[in-house]
Amino acid sequence: MTARGRAALKTAVWLVALVPLAHLVWGWWTDDLTVNPIEYVTRQLGETAIRLLLATLALTPIRLLFGVSWPITLRRLLGLFAFFYVTLHFAVWIVLDHFFDWRTMGDDIAKRPWITVGVTAFLLLVPLAATSTTGMIKRLGGATWRRLHQLIYVAGVLGVLHYIWLAKKVLVQPWVYAVLLATLLGIRAWATARKLSARWIVLGSRG
Ligand code: HEM
């Protein structure tokens, strides 16, 4: 893909990823955030975060299945947008839900497992966002950086679990995300298994 094509693609991602935020800002401006604005905003931000997280996780399976590698150039941007929305989601909970009352937040985290799981997912994403620059990849070394960034799978699983749990297992939507995530992880596992078995065959034929 040409440099111009890549730039156009990234601009498109910026525009699409900012739509949910623009929608919320517009809703606030026109006083149209439903009768329970805090809950509405929290849910919209959470929903956007999980979608972007899954989109980030979909890029490698797309390469594995269809042999196209250009979507990989969007991985960092999509991952950072996912982190941006999770941070806003968390910030709304801290500022608007709890008004910085650290004691009630601590109680909430300790007593409601779906909150514990959400906070853990957020904390796992922090080092990934912090090491997303090219400079950090060089400083950590490719192998260590890749190993660290595998935490995104755990964060994805915990993010979906958070949704399933808070929805008390009755909503369909979180299960749709769970199936999507399982499919994406399954494709990666299948590719890894194939690579390993090919290596064993080569080693076996040598020995
Ligand atoms: C990777 C991290 C996270 C992801 C992917 C995520 C995702 C989601 C999703 C998809 C929803 C449901 C949206 C809907 O109903 O349409 C949600 C709801 C919610 N999340 Fe998170 N979340 C994360 C972290 C957190 C954290 C750190 C907190 C706060 C400690 C939190 C607090 C909440 C709350 C209060 C709700 C609304 C529950 C309700 O409907 O009453 N989440 N989140």
C-alpha cells in the first residue's frame, strides 16, 4: 500500500472512531442524553471501547485468513482509540458516578466482581498504551514488546466478561462479542498450532 493510501486509511479511522464521542458531545449540547445521562454515557463509552478492542484484535486474523497485511498498519491507532474510550468510560465512573469518593470506589471494586474485572482489564491496557511508541518498541526489544502486548488478549477476554457479568448473563449483545472474540482467538490459536506442527515436521525430517 502506498504512503498516501495509508494516510487516507488512518484519516478514515480517526473520523469513524471519533463519531461516538461527537455523538455524546452533541447529545450533551442539545440536552439529549436520556433521563439517565451518566448511565447512558457510561454505556456508550463502554460499548465503543469493546468494539474498538475487538477491531484491534481482528487485524491479525484478517491477515491470517485472507493474506492481506495492510490492516495491520491500523493496529496501533485502533488500540489507542480503544484505550482512549476505556479511559473515558473509567473517568466517568470516577468523576460523575463517584465524585472522587475513593472509599466507595474501593468498596465497589472489592464487592462487585464485574467492576473488579473491568478495572483489571483497564490496568492491563495501561502498559500497552504506554509502550505503543516506536521508541518503546526499540527500547524493550521486539520479542519482549510482543510478549507484553499479548496482554491485549487477556484484556479483551476480561472486557467481554465484564459485560456478560454486568448484564447478568441475560442480554444477547455481550454473548455476540464473546463469540466474536472466541472466533478471533481461535483463528490465532489455529495459525500458531499450524506453525508449530510445520516446525516439528521439519525438525523430524532432519532428525
Ligand atoms: C477494558 C475495560 C472495559 C471495557 C471493555 C468495558 C466495557 C463495558 C461495556 C461493553 C459495558 C456495557 C455497555 C452497554 O450496556 O451497552 C460497560 C458498562 C459499564 N462499565 Fe465497563 N468496561 C471496561 C472497564 C470498566 C471500568 C474500569 C469500570 C469502572 C470501574 C467500568 C464500569 C462500568 C459501568 C459502571 C458500566 C454500566 C453498568 C450499567 O449498565 O449499569 N468499566 N462496560
